[in-house]
Amino acid sequence: MIPIRKTIVSFSALAALIIAHIVTVPTATALDPTSQLNTYIKTSLDTYQIPGASAVIQKDGKTLLQNSWGHSSDGSKLTTDTPFLIGSLSKPITASAILLLAQDKTIRLDEPIKTYLPNFRYSSKSNQQITVRHLLEQTSGISPSDGLNVTDRSYKQPGAISQAVTALNNVTLQSTPGTAYSYTSANYLLLGAIIESASNKSYSEFVTTRIFAPLAMDHTSATQQDSSDDGLVSGYSSWIGHPIKSSGFYDNSGAPYGYISSTASDIMKFLQFMQNGGVILSDQSMQLFKTITKEKTYGIGWFYSPESKYFYHGGATPDFRAEMFYYPDRDFSGVILTNKYHSLEDQQVADIANGMRAIADNQTQDQLPAQSYIIQWSIISVIILLAVWSAYIIYGLFKSRKYHKLRDKIVGVVLAVIAIGLPFMLPYIF
């Protein structure tokens, strides 16, 4: 009986210790939202090898999160006032500028764009003309591929926006304006040109005086020089997940659609404006800004989630990635800016933002998916195989005195494939 009694006592003591441990050690669900958010974001950045990020979340009049992690490419510690390129988060800012001009009665949203850009030409099977509203709602008919041909380029200042519009001139529309949604930055490039034409100011001057200054977005800029003066440094590209310091590419024509620099704190000021209105736009203009028809998921400068009822936008440049969101009927908004990007890793920051939103709203966040590098490794493998095959065939040709026609053709085809394919493959690897 004594051994049994000792065993019972021992198990009882062990159970007590376990219970005490469970009670005193906080679990992920027991932590307050701010602690959960900090832990979640830090873990996410480590998982995806993102060197640095800055984020702010506000809800119900409280700041749930305002923090930064990691470092810039120059080694400096990040803060919520550190500038990042915000990518397509620039588009809602450009939309705000257009609504300001409409509010001033300088332009009309349903006016054909030729009124403001008389030298811009396009071909279409329809007589329907592109209007300002079509550009805002991404229904102009300009194809994504045509947009890619003129955006993210190295146009020189001054007049970079005009140069890019000239490069887009005589584009053939893929659909009748106003009939089909097709997302392309070319639409917001044209809006930037309209802002310059209608206001008789540079895009940067207009958004700085009419948007950034009134909203106290003191660390937000729309030119490379001003961004550099604010402290912007290059971010990182990705080599199979590993961050590689980039050269710091900047598109001088790109501010209207993707090359504004800003901080997490400044973007939160913009989100608070979107939620609360006032300051720069009338109630009528704000209502128009937030109106979206049931069959659409993109309104005036914003994506919209009909299921969860919030507006959001993501953005990317060659070495930065960002996400922001706000609820029009709730006091709830957030932003995360990061300093690494690769097109095949684009979903990472969107997944992190979804998790942030879920935690802040007391919901269960989905587990972060593992990043697959199958495509990158496949491309590398193909290049290596082609190189080895070519070397083997060339070696055989030089070893043999007889040059067979078949071999000549094979070598020619292989080398041609390598020569043509490498320029297209390498950007996806690096």
C-alpha cells in the first residue's frame, strides 16, 4: 500500500506543477492584442527572411500597434517614421488628388480624358471614349501588358510623367472603356498626367500642398530627391528567399501609381482621413470615394472585400512591399511596410496583413503558408542543364573532325535558347 500511496502523491504533485505552469505561463490566446501582434509580426518576418518592417494598427480610438522591426539596408534601425516606397498604396492618394480637382470643379469625372490630355491617342473598336472615372476604376480598356511596357522605367526628370504618357500613346485598347475591369498602373499614370495638366503644377507639388501638408504627412514625398532627403534608402530583392541589397531603383514617372515614399505613421494619418473625412474633401466627395457597386471589387483607387466589408490596397516596387486596410463603417485600420520584394514571393506580406487584421479583431489568424521556391529552383536547374548539354555538344564537335549537320543544328538551337532565354529567366531568379 505504501508504494501505491507514494505513487499517488507523486502524480498529484506532478499534476499540480503542470496546472500551475499552465496557469502562470501565458499562451498565444491569453496575450493581449498588442503582445500577440508584436509576436506574430516578428515571427512572420523571421519566417520569410524580411529584414525590416514598420506597422501601425488603430481600432476603436486606440493604437493597438505602433512598432518597427529590423533594419534598413544601410544598417540603421527602423522606426515608424522611417520612409519606405509604398508601391500601389500610392493609387488611393492619386485618387484623392483627382477628387480634389473634381471638387474644385477643375475637372469632371465623366469627361473624356482627351479634354485634359489632348495629345494622347488610343485605338479602340468602340466609339466609347475613356473617361477620368474609367481610369480611377481600372476600366479604361488598357491591357496590363501595355501598362507594363511603360511603367517601372527609367524616365528622366523633368517631365518624366509626360515622357511615360508619350510612350503609351497610340495604345490599342483590349476592351470597350467602362465595360471590363483590368488592373494596370497605366491608368494611374494617366491620372497623374491629368493632375499636372489640370492644376498646372507638377504631380509632386500638387499632392504635397493639397494632401500631404493638410494631413500632416510630413515624411511623405513624391520625387526621388525629396524621398532621399526624407531618409529613403534602397531595400532588398530576394535570392530564393535570402535578402540581397538592391540598387535602389526609382521610377521618376511612377509617383502617381507606385513610387511615393512614406512612413507607417504617415499612412495611418491617411487612413484616418479615409475613415473620418474632412480636412481636404467634402462629405459628398468622401461618399463618392467609398461608393462601390455590388458587382465590383475595385472602386475609386481601392480594392473592396464584400465579404468582410473593408477597403484595402497592396503595393510593391522592386525592393519594397506594403499593405493597408480600413473599414468604412468601423474605427479600424492598419498598415504594414516592408523592405524586401520578389514577384514570386508577393503573397507573403498580404498573408501577414491578413493575420494582423485577424488578431486585432480578436479572430483566429490562418497559419502562414510556407514559401515555395520550386519555380526558382526549376529555372536554375534548366539553365544548368542547358549549359552542361551545350558544353558537352561543343566538346564533341571539337573532338571530332567531322561536323555533322544534325549536331550543328542542335548546337545552334540550344545556344539560341540559352541566349534568348537567360535575359527573361534571370529576373525571376534574382
